[in-house]
Amino acid sequence: MFIKRILIYFPLVLIIFLAQSFFWVPTYDKQAVGNPERLKKYIRGSSGDAETLNPVISADTASSSINSLVFDGLIALDDKLEYRPRLATSWTQTEEVFLVVDPRYRLEKIGNRLPGSADWVDYIKTSLEKNQQDIKNIKAIELVPGKVVQGSIQVPILDGDGLPEVSRGRPQMEPIFYTLHSPDRIKFTLNRIDQDFFNPIKESIGEGYFRKFPYDDFISAKIASQYDRLKPHFAEILPLTEHNPIIAFDLRRGVRFHDGHEFDSGDVLFTYQSIMDVKTASPRRSDYEPVKHALAEGAYKVRITYKRLFSPAINSWSMGILPEHLLNEEALTKEALVNKGDPKEFTIRDSQFNRNPIGTGPFRFFEWRSDEIIRLKRNNDYWEGPPEYQEYIMRVIPDSLTREMEFYAGAVDNYSVEPHQVARFKGENKYQDFSSLGYFFSYIGYNIRNPLFSSPEVRRALGMAIDVDQIIKYVLYGEGERVTGPYAKMTDWYDQDIKPLPYNPSEALRILHRLGWEKNDDGYLEKDGNIFEFNLITNNGNSIRKNILTIAQNGWSRIGIKCNTQIFEWAVFLKDFVNTHNFDAIILGWSMGIDPDLFQIWHSSQTGKRQLNFVGYENPEVDRLIVRIRQEYEKEKQIKMTRQLHRIIANDQPYTFLYVNKATQLLDKKIVIIESQRDGSEKYKKIYPTRDGDINYYFNKWRKLDFVPQFNHSN
């Protein structure tokens, strides 16, 4: 009888409990009522956890979002995508250029030699004065005396047949030592960088000077038998012309790290040196490789000289600055000894700093529970004034539906909406929503080291077997667009005339037949006794990539390709597969920048472990264009080259470029921008995105109200 009563009454009790809970739990609009502390906390729902809280070594989105609040760079982009001061108050970009002088050369225009190097200075100055624009940019001209230089250069090791020895697909190198009797050089100090500076000079002294320069008179090999191997590198050892752009930063005074230590030029130089230290294995090393030397000119000024033209240089100094006193050799040695490790092997990557960061940013680190939460506290001593929020919380919520429900319940203030969720709030007026074409594209990348994927035709056929339009329609619910290459679609760098690969399985099969692949009795493509079989992998926690995995597998299966699929946890995925190149094909995404520099992800020098060209793509023409784009400061010329580069990559298909997603975010409607007025009052403004769709630009001025404000058109 007792059991019978339980069975009768328990469901009724449960229904009553759920009903009262419905009325008791505050609605979205009333979440903060009676809980003023909640208004002081900003809570963001994130699909994944951070990897490391050190801007020098981090490469994932979650880490970057936290690092941007804990650390400051010297500069940053404003809401119009122009550079603004941060830890630097101002900066100048100038240039020093050099011309090697060989007085023995007979100048074509005058048909005679000039008596000495000083006469070359007068001759060139006179020729430049014919064009006021050329001479106007010159601040100073001086003669730099020649000197004897002992040096070495890495050259390929040759086998018995005189061919380069290769190991693991790369030529083996060794140093050759030389003596350089450097001639006099003319140094020009310029007010602004001019990549075309030498054009009128070359016209004045004649192109023959550069084609027939007698390097042999100035360079000798320490070991005479190595001379012939040294000769192809003469122009590298003794460049006849040299561009040295200079960025000089004036640093902000009175800024302190979160532990109270004062920021100065030493921290800037230390950050640069840490990036360049090979033991750090920073993914940003290539951005700073063009630096010739970085010098402190007092406690609050640094001077960065580049060894060649490098137009993206200024952008690299938006990197968060590290505290030297916490990560220098002395500090790392102490930490290693405390942890009973070998100080010689202990690097920045091993430091606990990466989980307990200290920067100069608007928020201080407070707590990190892996795969759960990262908490930051307001920096009340922030040099720009403290943020409105007292606490910033990133909650790790891998499941998209849970993130949505947490947002509706008011437990999360902001989250990035999955495509399938967009339809549920379209037309609603309860929340702030922001949607724009993003900078993030998804792709299938092929390990080109694998002979199976070495042919662009094979990679093209693989792409043509996948119906990307169906992915956009059914997996993304229409929240995406086809993409054909490595640039953001809304930039000038992207070539809109390049058409996406068509979905054409029949043509894909014809291509593979032409390359010798034929179906066997089991229906699989086979060549030379080998089945066309490979593994396609991606990371867990991303339902869209899971779906793409299945669609790609099915598409390839229909033309006779055997594709095996695997999904791994993110940390394992990166460590054991991506960073070690231990994969056949991979589904991933890449966040594009606003500048045209693609060195890190596409240059052949970036194919090593932990580097970003992990598919092993190599193309000499692509390398050449990437370098030229880096050297070009004139935008129209950059556009021409980027579109050429885009076309080559689209033709080579190292990736099957899938789509660029529409980035959509929901934000609590009670969150506003606070603007202080001259009379001491405050004005509320609606949150609005910057030109590139970023809504967080004014985050330090955000405040959550206890009511939903009403705005007119002027707000």
C-alpha cells in the first residue's frame, strides 16, 4: 500500500515542485533584481578552454581573448582599424638605406671613374637634387668607412655527385667561413620609408654596376676549396643596397604590472628576445625575424631597426608585453630549482606564469580551473582608468545548447551563437545580437608530405567530391559563404573573381582515373596495388566539424576513396597530431588578419614542428610573393600581388577551402557603453561593432544595468 501511494503521489509532488520553480526562478529580464553583485560581473560562455595565458606562445582564440585583458601591447587597432597608442604613447617610422661604393667602377653617364668614395656622395646627391621629391625625403647623407668582417653562412651539404644531401625532405646544411673586406658605403637617413629610393640612383649610376659587381675582390673563403660553394651567396654576404626601416617607440611612464613592478623598455626588449629564443618555440617568431636589432634608448624609449623592408612590422608590436623580472634567466632558474628541474632545460613554456599571468592590462588574473572557468579581477590601478566591470569570467561550456540555456537564464552575458541557433532568436527583440561575415574560415588540410596528396590535381579532385554548398545550407543553416583562399572576403586582398571548386564527383573521378587510379572489385580506387585510403581527423567539442567529417567521408566514399575518421580531445589533437605533423588530412579553421601577410601559415620556412604551415605546403613562387608583399608599403601594389598569390594557392589546393562563417553573438540587452559627460553625468550608448565586426572595443566602458534602457535613434 505504501509503495502504491508513492507511485500515485510522487509525480504530483514533482509537478508541483517544477511549477513553483518556474515561477520562483527569475526570468531573463529580472535576473539582476535583488542581486546587485551580479551586475558587477561579466560572464562569457566559451566553447573551449584556454591553452596558455602567455601571449608569446598562445595561438588559440580562447587564450587570446583572456590575454588581451591581462596584457597590453605597445599599440592596438582602434574602431576604424587605425593604430592607436597603448603602452607606447607615440612612434615614428623612418629609414636608413645603404649603398656600397666601388670607386673603380666607370660610371656610364660620365664615361669615367670618380676619384674616391666622397666624390660618389657628391655625384649621387647632385643627381637626386634634380627631383625635389627625392631629395626632400633625405634627412642626412654620410660616408661609412669599410671594414674587415669575419663571418659564416649556412650552405647545403653536397653528396658525392655534387647534389644536396636531403634528410626528412629538407637539405642538410653546414657553415662556410669567409672574410669580407667590406667597401665604403653611403648611408642615407630618410624621414619616411621609401621602398623605391634606389630607383633614381640606379638610373644615375647604371644597372651595369649591380649586374657586374666584382664580389671576388672583396670576399674570400677561409678554406680555399669551399670558394665555389660560397660564390652563389656573395650577394647575400655583401648586399649592394640595403633598406633598414626603423620604428622608434616612446613608452608610457608610470605604468605598473599587476604585482606593482614598473614597466619600462627592458620589458619590451625581453618580450622580443623571448619570441626570438628558439627554446620558446613561439608561433610569432617569423613576425620578428626581420628585426636587425632592438635597442633601449633610456628607460622609456626603444628603437627597432629592421634588416629589410617589412611592411607588417608595426602590427607585430600589438603583442602583449611580458614582465622581464618574472621570466628572465634568474627567475626561470629559481623556478626550475624549486620544481627540482634542470635549469638548462627549463624554458618559458615550462613556467607556472602561463597559468598565473601578470601583465599591465585592465584585468588581473585570479583563478583558472581547467575546462571549467577562468576568472579575472578588475585592475583598479589601470593606467587608462579601471574598467566598469569588477570581474570578468570565462565559463567553459562545450555544449552549444547548454550555452544557449545558460544565456537565457541570465547565467551568461554573452556567447557566440552556433548557426543552428540563429533561427531561434531572429526577429526577437529581447537581446542584443551582432552578426557579420567573420575572419574565420574552415578547411580540410592535406599533409603534403604524404605522397598520396603531393599532386595538386589529386587535392582538386578531393575538393570536387565534397558538396560545400550543402554543408553551408544544412550544417550551417545558411550562416556562411564559400571561400576560395586565405584572405578575408571583406578585404581588398581577396580576389572576388576566383570561383569556388564546383561540386562535380564525376569530374573528380575522371581526374583520378587520368592519374592512374582505377576501381577494384571492392569498389575502391587502387593504383600500383595500393588502395586510395587515408585518415581524416578533427577535434572533439565541435559539432560542425563532426558533421563535415561525415559529409567528406561520404562524398569520397561515393567515388571509391576509403576514408577513416577519428575525433580527439583538443589538447591531444594539437600535441600528438597537428604539432607533430602526424596526420593524413585534417579539419580545422584559421582566423585571418586584416593585413596581407601570410608568412606564418604559407611560407615554406614555416613547415617545422609547432609551426603553422603544418600541412607542409611549399611553392617557390608563393614564397617569393609572400616576401615581396612583406616588402611593399604601397597598397595598390600589395593588392595586385595578394590577388596573384590568392590565385596560385586556389590552384594548388593545399586546403580544400570550405566556407567563412557568419559570426553571430548574443549579448544581454541591459549591457551598455557608459560615457561620462563634462557636467559629471553619465550617458548610455548602445553597444556597436567596429569596422571588422568586433563588439569588444569599448569593453572597459561596458556596464550592466538593472533595467533594459530605451534608446532613440541618436543613441
